[in-house]
Amino acid sequence: MHYAVLGSGAMGLRFGILLQQSGQKVDFIDTWDRQVSTITKQGGVYVSRDGENRHLVLINITFPEIIMAIQMLLLFLQSRWV
């Protein structure tokens, strides 16, 4: 299945990377320019468990304006409490 994760913060990246590691195709989407450009520049995100075995995981990240064919969209959006 082809997943897209809208919101590449801590939770979106974590769940998306777990899906990717299980063999699923995953694209990440975010609107924050700094996040997208940083991840694109370094080629992925650094992942570790309990601060150990830090390694780079390659991911595909883009802005929502770029349309792609997906089968499942997962939303990870920040909630603002007033």
C-alpha cells in the first residue's frame, strides 16, 4: 500500500518510518518550509531508540502542493488548545 503522512513532526515521522520499515511505500507531506528543506538537504531524518544507534533513515518529503497518487492518507496535525 502507498501511504502519505501529512504532518512530519515527531509523531508523523515516527509512525511513517515504522510503516516504511515494515515494507510500505510512504511519502511525507509538510507545510513548514524549514522542516521540508532540512530533511531534503540531509536526505532523511536521524532516528535513534533511547539515544542509541543514531542513524539516517531516507525518506521522501514534499509540500502538499505536489500531487501524488496515494492509497491511504494519515494526518498528524498539531492541536491548539485555547
